[in-house]
Amino acid sequence: MALYQVTVSKTVASNGIRLESGMQVVIPTQTTTNPVSVNGGKDVIAAFQRVFGIDISSIFHTLGAVLKVEKII
């Protein structure tokens, strides 16, 4: 099991959704692969919904350049 921290590195405003620089979520996964690139990022989308109450699914495809992923464990 791996634990990843995903951080927004730059403020993004798109499609009525605004993500501020520094927003971060921690995501546990069963695999050792980056959660942004696996399964359409569903774990990342679910984590932002759970932590911030924001559904980023409509803009997720544009976030690749601003999401910084760090493996914690």
C-alpha cells in the first residue's frame, strides 16, 4: 500500500471551479503508481470531493501540469 500527497502548485480557475495554490489531499492506494495517472484520476477526484467538497471531474483533464504528486510511503 502506498500513500501519496497531491498538491495544487498554481491557482486554477476553470469551468466555475477555483483551486488555490497549496490545496492538498492525501491519497492511500493499493498500487505504487501515481494516482493522477491511474484509473482516470478517480482517487484524486474523490479525495478533493471528500476534503474540500469540490467536484473537479469536469476540469481534471486540465490539471496535469499543476498537480504535484509526492509519494509519502
